[in-house]
Amino acid sequence: MQRFWLIRRQPYRETSVLVTVLTEQDQLLRAVIRGGHGRSEFELCEGAFSGTGLTRIQQVAPLAARLPLSGIQLISGLYANEILYYLIPDGAVCPGLFDAYTGCITDCARDLQAIALRTLERHLLRDLGRYLYPSDVSHETVQQDRYYRVTEDGRLVEVEACEPDAALGEWWQMLMDGQWSEHTHAFAMRVHRSLLDRALGGRRLVSRELLIEWKKTTYDS
């Protein structure tokens, strides 16, 4: 038996569900659960994995109640699922991802989604080799009082303070160390979105559109 989170699901034939799961072995797998229509996202389960080709998961049972996500918490959880689904190839193993995802959606349920999502994004981008290089073009250490911008391949290059997207080395170092604060969160979100968009090839994310609609409804009411 192996623990797993259900990341994505869709009907498959009459009695089965085609799912994408994140296993406790840090592997993202496409699989089939027979009679799995009662299972849902954000529910930690366990099951027996078997078969070659398309994996089958049997004897599926929940290990805890589904996380009570609603509103912005739910949209944040859906966003976490979307970036996992589109960034991680079927069958790939990403060390530490199960714990990182578990921490992320648990924090979303506690209304701590802002930092939780940035942390998960950083984990995924680093694992894919698409995060920031900790040096400029001269391979010198980033200086906190100098200005840098990120290139398309993730390298930091030193620039003048007046150039577009320039930011202090201190801020870039905080991103690379995963130590952002409320003061630098907007900067982290902007940089991560740019890096993710490149990794996703500009793919549309439904969760982002849901967030826009949620903000309109919340602030217009």
C-alpha cells in the first residue's frame, strides 16, 4: 500500500476514473482507479499500485478527511494541482515533492496560501533546472547593493538601476534562498510567474482565470 494525493481526475469508461496522482515516492503517475468516482482532490489516500503501462490503483481508502478548502484557498489548491500536472512528466520522480505539496495545500487550508504557493513554485522550478542562477555573466557572487535582472534562461545579469525589471541583488538573493517576506512577496510572485510561463510555454491556467473572477466578485461586492 502506498499513500498518494489525487491531483487530477476524469471519467474513464463506465465504472473507472482516470487520475493523476502524486505518490509518497515523489512520483507523478497517470493511473486508473476502478470504482473511484467517490474520490476527490485534496484527499490523502492509500492504495495498492500494480500493472505495467497504465498503472492501476486498487483497494483505495482515504487516510483523512478531504481538506476543507473554499474560496481563495480552493483556487490556490487548484493552481498547485495545475502546475504539477503540466510541469511534471508522467512517471517522473521529483525528490521532496510529496512533502512540499503536502505542506503547500495544508498551508492553503490554514489561509497561508501566498507563501505556500511561492515555496512550491520554487521547488518545482529548481527541480526542473529553471530557477535563478546564483551568479551573473561574470560568475561573480551577487552583490546585495547592485542591480540585476533575469534572462530568459534564468541567469542573473548585472544592469543599471533604471533598466526594466532591475532589482537589488538583496531581493534576488532572498528569492534564491526562499526567504521572502510580505515586503518582497509581490516581487517573488512576479518573477515566479515569468519563469513559470516560460516553463509552461505560455499555457493557459484555468486557476488563474478563476482567481481573476474571484477578485472581481470579492472587491466589487
